[in-house]
Amino acid sequence: MRDLFFLTCGAFAGFAGATGPRGKGGLAPGRLSNTVAVAVRDDGSVVLVDAGWSAATCADAARALGRTYAWLLGVRVRPEDAIATQLRALGIAPSRVSAVVATHLHLDHVGGVEDFPDAEVVVAQAELKAYWGAPRDRGYRARDLARAGRIRAVALSATPTYGFPASADPFEDGQIVLLDASGHTPGSIAVALRGPRGTYVHVGDAAYQRWEYGMSPPGPSLVARLTASSREGLSRTYASLRSCEADPRRPVVVPSHDAEAFAALPHAPVENPSTAVRPSSAR
């Protein structure tokens, strides 16, 4: 992997107070990120972990999501927050995105897939099954995968790594590894990323905030309890996250909506994207 950095697709305010430890008030409104990992591979192609909201949602969240839903979530986005727009500003054409690895298929994580029509969507088999079988009021929307170029469902094998009980290596290079982090949804995954600036594990919504999987105060937060598909699965994944932080490779755990964690991450590429090698299929 040539480079690895992280962007946020706007912010949330609506449930910020419900993601902090009980009795401690949570975070201030507007302090929830929507974190997307950007991995630049050696051939110049780009793999995203999650895609955030679409450009259409960033341009008008009330219209794209419905005014009431956008208000309840406290979505705070501007047109320039779309991941495709941010990549262009960094000199990376959206056509260079060859894959979007989805931690899960909720709308705030894969709505932006429509802005990368040439990309393959890589998702756990269990999550894709849940997506097709669940009612659309559980955070899944048919439109979010309707414009996906290709969808590849990956089966996780019983091969433990990074503290998680099962894993898969979809690109067969050991640099982007899918990890079983079910609980938030039936097929939630975390994604281990080995880049030149260290090893990171993007955990999606396996935990909204880092404190949740610690031993004191005990998680989960109110939002995590209300949105979990399995409380038992969530508890198992919290144990995996604790084991992950103790892994000798010292990975940095990155929850999607932990703004404090996001602030400590690299937010721009090291190299100049205009001089980077493009894959032959890029336009």
C-alpha cells in the first residue's frame, strides 16, 4: 500500500448526547464524524472503506433523506463534504476508486457508493443477506446499491487475526483484511489496513466510540443498544476490539463516528496525487 489517510463525510449532531457514557452527558452536538478510509494501492488504484453520504445527500440532506429523518439524525453536511468531491480536491479522480469495502450497508456508510459507479462493492456475505432480507426502515435502502458497478460478497473463514475470530483477505495481499465484527448488524465487519504510516482497524459502527468497548465505564452507549441487531454479538465484538488493541502490531482502532479518534488520524495523502502512477483503466 502506497498511502493511507482518512476523511469525514460531514458530521452528526442529533444523537451525539446518546453516544457518551451513561450519566456523563456524551459529546457536544456536532462532534460525531463519519469516517472513511482512503487506501492508495501500489498500482495507483484507490480502495475506500465505506463511502459516507452521496454527493446528492451532501448537497441537500433534507431532500435526499427526508426532512424529518435528516433532522432526527442531526446530519450536518455541505456539498463539499461528499467523499468524491474531497478526493477531487486532493487530486484523486473518483474513477481511480476500484473498490469500496463496506463495514456494513447502512445508508450513512454506503450512500456514497453511487458516486463511484466503476467501483466494486466488497461486503461480507452475512451482511448482504441481511440487506436483501431486512425491512428498509432498519437503515438499509435499496437505492444505495442500485448504482453499484459490481458487488462481491465475501465469506469470512474461521481464521483469527487482529483479535477477531474470523477474517478474509479479498485482495490477497495482507494489506486490507476483513474481520468479523458482527453485532451492530448481522454482517458488520472491521477492516484492518496496513499502510506506510502504521496499521489501522476501521471498525465501522462495531463501536460508536472507543470508550464503549473498555471495561470501565461499561458500554454500550444508548444508541448502540438501540441499534444493535444482537446484544450478544455486540458484546463478543467488544471483546475482540480489546484484543485488537493488545495485538503486537499495535493497530489504531478507528470507529466511524468517534470525532476525537478521527482528529488524531492522517487526513491527507503524503504524496502528490498528480504525480502518482495511474492504473491503466483509470480515466
